[in-house]
Amino acid sequence: MTNLQHHSDAVDAAPKIPLGEMLVQRNVITANQLQQALEHQRQKGHKKLLGEVLMELNFVNEQHVLEVLAEGYGVPFVTQISRLADPKTIELLPREFIEEHKVLPLFLVRDVLTIAVAEPANLFLVEEINRRTGFEVQIVAATMQEIESSIRSYLPSANVFVIDDIYEDIDDADFSVIEKQVTELSDLEEIAGHSPVVKLVNYLIFSAVQDGASDIHIEPDDHRLRVRYRVDGRLFEKLCPPYKMHAAITSRIKIMSNLDISERRQPQDGDIHVMMEGRPVDLRVSTMPGKFGEKVVIRIIDTRNINLSLDKIGFSPTMLEQWKTIVQQPNGVVLVTGPTGSGKSTTLYSVLNLLNREDVNISTVEDPIEANIPGINQSQVNEKAGFTFATALRSLLRQDPDILMVGEVRDPETAQIVTQAALTGHLVFSTLHTNDAPSAITRLANIGIEPYLVAATLRGVLGQRLVRKICPHCKEPYQPDEMTREMVEKVCGPFESLYRGQGCSRCRATGFAGRIGVFELLIPTEEALNVIARGNNLQDLRSELSSTGYVTLREDGLHKVMGGLTTPEEVFYVTSM
């Protein structure tokens, strides 16, 4: 008896129903699509498997096919396998074997080796892994794309990348000079160029992008170094390298971002541009002196994480239609408000993508440019060179624009130019940092825009936040406490139960996976415009809006709670900011 019991049992229990019928039964494809695929397969001489034909015809994607196959074979289907993998486990198989057979060792628990494969029925492959490792083999199914991506993540160079090995490669003598707070530039450059340091910094960046992180925090403490990633708006600890590596890691990042590695008493800002899996990823580096040394924060700008479809960022059907009407006005000012990291840029990019036509000239001024949109003229602010938002806007108005997007209204000069552009027939989009949509009116007045000009040019204000979505793999119903039930029912009416994530391996035991927007849309009515023009206080404006059925951020969020998309705690957290 071999050590393949788990897998061989699954194969013995292979589904008797053909793949096509299983896909139809699960409403993945229609019976008509199945017949088309079978006919196509017959015409091609059965040279391709049915699953390949279905994907070729764009009836399904790889995940659809694999999920059904995995279910049929009794094998778990997993996503985001790069988060599950233990780097040390990868050493159990030769690099050549991993790359040739497209398998990824994930973890080893009590002599049971779990492997991710794209072909759950391949018993011969599992037998070979068992023979090579001597461990009992248990498989999980994952898409080929995910497996290949994870292989590139964990095998980025000629040698298997294992964090523990990097630490072991460090020569204490090499780093003793750094612990003594050296001032010699040559010493810092030499240590920062050491292979273990280069590998570790590359790993921190690569794994952060793979994990979908928006920021990397490298934080020294008293004889401790901590690295945290911000994923879905929350920080979690990734790893703790030896404290003696702190200066070397910091210096390596400074070298990559063209900063002064000898300057440790002043904050510095820089940029790193890298290619990840064939796409550009921009990194914004910020250093800050602290009690125990410099803290480094790296903001990750990954175009893969920017959704350019308005239909997919969380609008209710009613609000989506209202928003589309507003953004397609011929002129005026349209604002998006919210704190840093609330998704304002993504919303504006989605709007520009909607409006992007051959007969329209769209120009932007941004800091930074977070996504490249073909057909749109995008400019990057460079304040050191004197190229500010205001300077850029003046020049753009001489470029025959129809639509302008200004990354942020930061100062009175920019606000005045935006207003004048709207008055002269341009449609202008921008952002403000305010707590909600109505507060944008007060903010414009504080910047120096006359109330009557605000009323004359404003077409709408969208306030927004991001909440974490419940993980679909561990989602479960539950009964909330009385206070929560009362708060939700006050907005949404009676309900039987709400939903939350139990926590699983796919969501790092958080119960959440991904984020979705919650919104409030201020569409100024005639009476609201009169209130704005008179310069009345914010409370008068709120009273007028409430009489028109205005939906607040919290109300929109609670409707998403009722829809099973997020939790009350998430909504209360982001709307109390």
C-alpha cells in the first residue's frame, strides 16, 4: 500500500458524469453552448480536450473548468496559493521538476505534503512526487495561471528563494559595522549590495505585490525589525528580519529609489519602477527618521488592482445610473471625496474610461499617475521643478481640452482655475479630502471659492469609502446582537440573519477577501443650490438633502450588509471616520 491513499481515493471516486454535463448542471454553461463545443471538438478531430475547447470559445475560463473537476474528484479548489505556500517546503522538489510539471509544494504537516496542481486526475504525477520526497501526498487544485505566477514568485532567480536561507547567509561580521552606525558611504553601499540583502528586498517587494498589498511598512524598534503589509486596508505582520539588517535594507531601498543613503536625519521621498510578470509596477518610497532608526514605507501602485469598470466597484443600480448621468454633463465641476486610500482615483479612472471617445480630448494632471489609459493625455505633477497642479492646469487650458481631471484640489489657486474652467464650458473632475459629500461645499468655501460660483459650477459630489468584502469561501449566516440588529433594521427593515466570514486559509483567517465601495451621491437640487449660493451653514444643506431622500455613506453600507457583501462592523468602522 503506498502513501497515496488520499489522492488515489479521490481518483477512484472520479465523476462518472462527463465534464460538459457537470458544467451544464451547475449553470456554468448552457446546453446549447455544450453542443456547440462538442461540434467544434468533432470538427477539429478531437485534438483538444472539451475543457480547452470551451475556453477557446470563451464559454468558460480555466477556473470554471477546474472548480467543477475538483469538485468531481473530491479535491479542494484553492485560490491565492502564493499566500498559502511555505517557502521552505519548495526545497523538497527540484526547481526543474516544479517548472516542468507546473506544481507548487505548499506546506508539510505531519509527513503529509500538500501540493497545488492544475490536473487533479494526474495520479502518475502524484506518484512521482511521493517517490521523490518520501512523504504522503495530498493535492489541491489551482489554475495554471496561479501556479505559474507563484512559481515565478518563489523561484525568481537561479536558486530557490527561501527566507531562512537568506538569514543563514548573513555573516555577522559583515553587519557589525552597520550596527555601530557607520557614516562611511562606501561601507553602506557595500553592505546594501550584498546578495542576501538584495534577495530579501526583492522578496519583500515581489511578495507584497503578489499579496495585493497597497503598502509595505519597514519599522525598526528596540532591537527588533518588523515588516508589515497593508492588504484590504488593514496592516498585518509579514516577517521580522534580524535587526542587524535594518540599515542594509534601508540603504538598498534608497539605492533603488535614487535617494541619498548617507542622509538619515531628514525625511526623503523617491520612486522605484519595476516590471512584475510583464506589467509595470510603480513604488513610492518614503523614509522617516525615528528613535530607533529610519522607518520606510513603500506605496505600491499596481495597475492590476485598478478596476476601470464603473459597474464593478460597488454602486447600487439606482446610484450608478445617477452617477453616469452626472459625469456625462457637458460642463461643470464633479468632485469625489474621501480620505486617502478610499478608492477616489479608481472611481475617477473608471469615469474617464467611460467618457474616453475618439471625438473627445481628455487631459489629466495627477500626482502620481496610477494607471495608464490609452487615448487620454496624462501629466505627472513635479513640484520640485515648479510643475504644480495650478501650473499644469493653466497650460492644459491652452491645449483645447473637453474634459479635465485634476488629481486633487489642494490650494486656492488650483480651486480658482478649476472653477473658471467649468465656467468656460469644460467638464472638470477632481478630488477633495473631506469626511462626506456635503462637507465638500464647505471645503471649497474655505479654500476661497465664492458660494455663488460653487452653486453655478457644481454638478455633483460623490463621497466614498472602501469596506472589506466577506470571504466567499468561509461565509456563514449569524444572528447579530440586539444593538446591531436595531441599527441595521432602522435603515433596511427586518431581516432574519446577517453574514460574516468564519476565517479560512484563503483569506488568511480574516474572514474577508477584497474590498468594495460604499457611496453617497450629492446631486444638488434647485433648493440645495440656493442654500449653497446663500452661503448657509452645512446643517442647512444636510437638512435640505435629507428631505430629498439622500442616501448617506452609512445607509449605502448597511444595504450592502443586507446583501451579504460586508459586515455591520466594517460599515460602522469606515463611516465613523
